[in-house]
Amino acid sequence: MSVRDEFDAWAADGRDKGMEDRHWHTAKHVLARMPVEAGDVVLDLGCGSGYAGRALRETAGAGRVYGLDGSPEMARNAQSYTDDLDVGYLVGDFDELPFADDSVDHVFTMEAFYYAADPHHTLEEVARILRPGGTFFCAVNYYEENVHSHSWQDNISVEMTRWSAEEYRDAFRDAGLFVAEQDNVADAETEIPPASEFPHEGFETREEMVERYRTFGTLLTVGVSH
């Protein structure tokens, strides 16, 4: 199944809002760290319900916000959630971003980058469209060190790329992006029940669940355009 078909089905089932609720636990902390200034142009890759772009408009005064998603249904849903004329949603893939060179100030992506068919080329595309000094905030929960995420591929038909933190840094640099920072953003909000209630939600022990959410959380890699 293609990315488009997979996520069209998710959007039709209302799962875009479910993803927003789950991702918000860490995404809001990532968004708060972005150096967005009034009037900046921002692109959200794999925007889903479009929550990130709307948040940057409301809290940081971003000028023009674009959300790009491979699923027409996701983009259609996202557009229906706002009447802000400075927020727009596009249908496209990560292989050929529909933006001119040096035309975007900041790029954000949450739990979507690993769906890129050619992630190295996607990074080159991000570097191409970013203005000098522009930033790329790439947040993923599916990565090598997070052993609790490794089984996720079994639950989705779209092929996913599982890189380590080091592989992310190397790939950013290969694409011409300076790696400004990389760390783990903990999910402090997902409720973790007492040890007596385990196994729970696929976790055999409470320690495993604590590690998944409080230690591994979301891997954030920040690249800056030269």
C-alpha cells in the first residue's frame, strides 16, 4: 500500500486527530524551541491534521504556514480545521518539495520523516528550500535506540526508515545542514500505571514503559542551513 492510500484511510477513520493528541505531548516542546519570528515562512512536512502549523501561527506569529502531506484526505481534513487564510495545505511527497530555492525560513516534521522514500534526498530538498540560517526541526519516535519502537513496522504496510541518532546527524551533514543540536524530548504526560497493572499496552514491565516515554521519548535533530 502507498503512503497516500495508507494515510487516506487513517484520515477517513479520524485517526488524524488521534495522532495529534498523542504527538502533542512532545511536539509542543519542540515547537516552543523553534526560533520562529513574526512573518517567517514555515513548512510542516507530513502535517497530518495540521496542528503544528496552526500552533506556530497562534504562538509565534509565523507569517505564512504550509502543511504538506502525501494524503489528500489528510490535507483536506487539515484545511477544514482552520479558517486562517495564511495557513494552507498541499498534497505532495517528500522527494520533490514544491518550493523555490531559499524560500522557507523553517521546516518542521513530527513522526513523518521516516516515511520518506529516499530520506537522503528529502534532506537535500529541505536544505535546498531553506534560506541561509533557516532551521529544520526533525522529530521522530521511531529510531534505532528506541527499542520499543522496532515492532511498529509490523503494523503498517508503508516501508519505514529506522536510523540511529548518529545516522541522523551524519545524514543531515551530508545534505549540507549544520547539526545544531540533538536530544531526546521526554513524554511526561502519558500516564504510566503502577507496576501491579503490568503487562500493559504491550509493555511487560513498568520499567519498559517508563524507558519508552520518559527516557527515549522523541528524538529531535535540529539542522541549520548554511
